Amino acid sequence: MAVVSWKEILLLTGLVVGCYWNSLSCGFVFDDVSAILDNKDLRPSTPLRNLFLNDFWGTPMTEVTGVVGRAELLSSIFLLAAFLAYTRSTAPDHSIVWTPIALTVVLVAAATLCKEQGITVIGICCVHEVFVAQGFTLPMLLDTLLQVLRGKDGFPYAVLQTLLKLIVLIISTLLLVIVRVQVIQSQLPVFTRFDNPAAVSPTPTRQLTFNYLLPVNAWLLLNPSELCCDWTMGTIPLVESPLDPRNLATLLFYTMLGLLAYHSLRYRHSSAKIVIMALSLIVLPFIPASNLFFPVGFVVAERVLYVPSMGFCVLVAHGFRIVSHKGHMKKISWLMIGVLLTTHAVKTFNRNWDWESEYTLFTSALKVNKNNAKLWNNVGHALENQNSYEKALRYFLQATRVQPDDIGAHMNVGRTYKNLNKSKEAEDAYLIAKSLMPQVIPGKKYATRVAPNHLNVYINLANLIRANDSRLEEADQLYRQAISMRPDFKQAYISRGELLLKMNKPTEARDAYLRALELDRTNADLWYNLAIVNIEMKEPSEALKNFNHALELNPRHKLALFNSALLMQESGEPKFRPEANRRFLIYVKEEPEDANGYFNLGMLAMDANENAAAERWMRKAINLQAGFRSALFNLALLYSQSRRELDALPVLDELLRHHPEHIKGLILKGDILMNHKKDTHGAKDCFERILRMDPTNVQGKHNLCVVYFEERDLPRAERCLEETLALAPNEEYVRRHLSIVRSKMAAMSAAGQPLSSAERATVSAKEEKEKRAKEGMEEPLDSSQADKRTKSKSTKEIKDIEKKRAAALKRLEEIERILSGRDYTWNLCNNKHKTTWVSI
């Protein structure tokens, strides 16, 4: 092993940092989104054991798993560490040192867990043991084996040692392979022709294309000038004939590889050993991704060249050393290596900017290859994420032109048309995508492979057409068709459950969600949706249990937090208030700009008679959402119930400025104006506005009658109450008040007093309120009798009368207070206000 000085380490470190420092400002792009941002395995709540059951993307390895789905860099670190450990397995006296071998096995396992090609380090160790440590050449090895087979000589001691070490490594390899095969349930991954067209091509196209990909990868190592993040689909046209001129590149590649292998295997000098180790680093780690033994999910992938590039660099460095030692070539060789390092460093630095965002990454790829529909789609996705739907649509349409049978491209077109509110065009695009799916053949059953994401065409089309209530059954048929094609299609059950709820079929909706939960009991959204069904089925206790399940899985599930707290609040159970309050507080931390959270905290405070807190939360909600009708009305109601009626008036004015049709607000305002401001004209205007909007409104009509009574227009008050009684014949308070008016009219008629509003000048309002408060228990008096009786009463009696009057008014308000409960649309997390208003 070469000794590396500190100067060399600093030089290499500085070079790497200089090439890659600008990548720190780049975001998560391409596979980072799935592998990091959306990967549930990286969340603290995920059990550690899931890391060994799921692949790099967080997907169970028993499902959609690629052979090359692990991190190349981390795998390479363990691969090199395993190889370096193995090189120390031979002592100076040529005996076996078992500790490095044991460490090698552990590091090989770690490399394989990071990326499956890490297991190929076993082959690299074998090459090193045979051709470097033991110094065999291929002719020597064949001659030794031939001698042993002929029985002329026993196994040399060195050969026995080599075999023993290699047997240990091979057994370890087999164990790792067995474990890996068991994890994927003895099935190789399945890829579509869009991922790897050659994999599903007939002979000899498949073999010719796969072999041509080898020189393509070699050219990327030699000249990485045109790099592309995705080489799937039509990036590299198929080699369909032996006469294709590209086959010459394949022949040249095998010729060069053969010459290098011949040179390294035939001789024992150090140059041959360097070349054989370089070739082993190039060839062996690349084999799993070569498509030669089993298909993989791509045509070319630059990432799988990371370890092979190490071997390629060894070859370049070895060649430079040979050339630089020749006197006449020394300066030229140093100049060439300087130019090589400079150009590659600049290329690396500039390439980093391509990875700044998904948009820059995929547009740079389109400069290299315009025949890959996936690239056009991905640029469209990047623009779609920026809400640039018109621009995105152009790229999606181009993808359909590049690959007319790309189901995903047509789905993207449909989704973008939907975002542009062009439903007809969206439906047409989805129907084209659907027509490209395997079709049902009447009377015949057959098996076919379908990409899981392509099944979303049924979901997307159903979601589109179910906006039309006349097509709900058609949408349901699409969901069922998706489920029939894939019985474990979880999203189909979820979407169908939502539709069945809309179709007023809660029992079937519940069954759909329960089936989805059988497939995934760790999905918090499913438990939440099931709770919504329970609410529709009038099962609040079950709903609360399922909300709690959702929160156990995701304590920050916003909708579950909000609606579970709302359910507790609506139950009216005081024992639930602290927990409901806690959940609303968590919700407003998660959604600090959502006025609904603060409003419901205010409602909880009102229920607990915590008026100061209720006022604070209501004010917060109103500040966040100007004209928040529920918060404005309930704040005014809070002031009214707290005997701060005059503070309620500006709040009601704001409410009615934003919502002039708010009937309950008009009733409350009219009540305050009449009873606390003595403004019968303003109150009358409020009640008349109500009746213009709703002539059958009993409360507004009745309160207008009271205004007439206050104005001493008894005949009009009588007619008004009669009309009100006709609207609400079962309302006792209307009948009672009509009796009071008629009694008053009879008494005044007997006394010869006028029955119109002119009488207001001779009868005090105070006396009238005393008579109304006593609810007709004594006959109304005329003005002269009232004056005499008032004068004859002592101060104590007058105070008693005042107390009774106040108590009677309070009792009357409590009896005639009408509660109109809160109404909630649970799925949308929308809530309407709780209203409490007063009858007069």
C-alpha cells in the first residue's frame, strides 16, 4: 500500500472542496425528493427495523425494488474499507490473520446494505488474493490446477491458504445473497419498457443493445462532457441489426478490454498487477448494472460508474506515471495531466449548478437528449410546482409527441388542463391515457404487467368527472376497475370511500376505508377519513377513537387535531374541554394563520365562561380574517351576555358591513338598540331589513311587533302579532304577548284613552315595562291611576317592584333565548358559527 503524505491529503482535499463547494447552495432535486423529503423511514416516528425492511426510497423491498437502489457514495466507502481490511489479512510470515477477514465480512455487509453492488468487493478481494498477494498469473494458475487434477502433486500450502480465505468470503457472499433474495421474496424486480426498452425487446435486439451500452458507459468515463440525469426511455435508440455501425464500438470495447486483461493476467510484474486491480474495480462493480445477467430499471446511469471510475482513474494515473518517466514525454505528460485536471474541475464546478433545482437539472438534460419523454415530463413537473401551468403544458404535450404511447405523459396533460380549469380537455387527455392501458377482453382472462402509477389514470379521471353529480356512478365504476386490476391499490379504496360518502353511502364508504386499512394500518390519513365516516353515521365515540388513532401515528396531523378538538367541543362534555383546548393550541402552532383555530379556542373559552380569554381569541381570529362572520357575531354575543351591550354595537356594525344579510346579527343589534339605547327607530330599521330578506322570519316579525308596542301603536302591534302567530301558531310567547297587547287595548279603550302612538306623551315607558315584565298578571292601568298608585307606594315598595321587573325581564330573556347550533362540514375542516340570540 502506498504511503500518502499530508501534503497530498491537503492537495486532494482542497481540490475536492474547490470543485464541489457551490453544490451546498443547491436544493433537493430528482431522486432526493422521494429518497429524502418524502421518505417515511427518515422520520423519527419510524421504527429502526424498517431501515432493514425497506429500500432506499422507503418502499418495502417485497414490492416495486430496483437492484441499484442504494447510495453509491456510502457503498463505495464501505467497499474500499472492506478491500483495505482484506489486504491486511496476510501476515509477514504468510499466515492468515483472521481479524481483518472478519472485519471485511462486516464491511461487505454494510456496503451491500447501502447498495447491492457493494457485494462485488468479494470478487475484488479474490482477484487481489490470487493475482497480487499470491502472485499467480493465469498460465501459472492453470498449470497448478492441472497438476493437482493429474495427481502429480498435492496442493501447495499457499494455494490451500488462498482457498481457505476465499471459501470464507464466498460463504459470506452466499449468505448475503440468500438474505437479499428472501427479502425480495425470491422475485426479481419488474421494469416497464419505458424504464428500459431493450429489456423487453426480442433477440438479437436485446443482446446487441445491452452490449452496446458497455462502450457507451466507457465513453462516459473517458469523456464526461455530455452528462444527463436520466437515460431511460428513448435516450439511446435500440440496436436492432448486426449491421448497425454502432456494433463497431462494441467490438472495439471488447478488443481493448481483452488486450488489457491479457496483459495483466499473463505477466507478474507490478504494472500487470496494477492493471488487473484497475480492471477488477471497473468490471466487477459494474456487472450488477450491466443488464447482461438480469434487467435493471435504466438504460444508462452515471451513478453506477462511481466505483468503476476509481479503477479508471487508477489506469489513467498508471499510464501517466509510465509516460512521465520517459524523458522526452515528461513535460508533455505533465501539461496533459494539468489540462485534464483543470478541464474536469471546471466541468464539475459548472455541472453542480445544473443540480441547483429540478428545473435547471432537467433543462440541462434536454440539451443532451431530446428523445427522452421523461425529461420533457420532468421539466413540466418543475414548472407545475411553480404554478406555471401554461408553460408546463407545453412540455407535457411535447412529451406525448416524443413518446405517443407514454401513459404518464397523457396523464400529466390531463392534470394540467384540470389545473387550468379546462375540464373537457382534461377528460380527453385522461381518456387517451386510459385507452393505452391493457383492455378487458370479454370472455378471456389474461395476466399483464402494469406500472402502479399508471393505474392513477382511473383515479384521476374519476376524480374529474365526479364533480358532476350526474356522473357519480360512472366515477365509482372507474374506481372499481382500478381495484379489479390491483386489489391492493390503496389509493383507489381511499378515493372510492370519499365518493361513496358523497353518494350518501356511509356504510360502503366505511368498508372501503377498512379495506384500505388492512393494506396500511400506519396511514394516519386513512384513520382520519374513517373518523369522518363515523361522524356521518352519527357515531361520535367511534369517530373520536379513529381521530386518536390518526394522532398516535402523526401527532401533528392538522385535520385530525382540528376536527377531534371540534368533536370534543361539540359534545358539550366539560371533561373534554382541556384536551380540546390543548389540541386547538397545537393546531394554531401548526397553522398560525388559520383564523378558524383561534375562533374555536374562543368558543371553548365561552363555554367555560372565560370571557377575557374568549374575547382575546375572537379578536385574534378577526385580525387574521377581516369580516370573519362567526367570530364577529360571537364576539358581539359575548359582549351582550357580559352586559357590555354598547361594546357589541361596533362589532355588529362591522359584521353587517361585511355581511349585510346576517339575520341574527340584525336581531341582536335591534335588541341592543331598543333595550339599551332606547333607539326604536334604529331597531325598527334592523327588523324591517330582516323581513325584506325573509318575510317569514318569526323572530324578526315578532321583534318588529314589540317596536310597535314601544311606539304605543297598539292596533298595529296587534295586527303584527296576529300575523306572527299565523306564521308560528305553536309559539307560546307570541300568543302571550298578543294577549298583553289586547288587554292593554281593552283597558285603554275602557278608560277612553287613544290607542295610537300619541298616547306616548302621557304614559311613561317605565310603567309600560313594569306591566310587560309582569307578563299580564295584573290589568294595565291608565295614566291617572298609575300616577296615583305610584305616589301612594313607599320607597321600599318601589324598590321591590324594580327588582321584580328586572328579574322578570331576565327570566323572559332566558326563556325566549334560542340556540341555533354550530354546523360543520367536517371533510373540508370548515365550521360555521354557534349562534345565541334573544327574543324580545
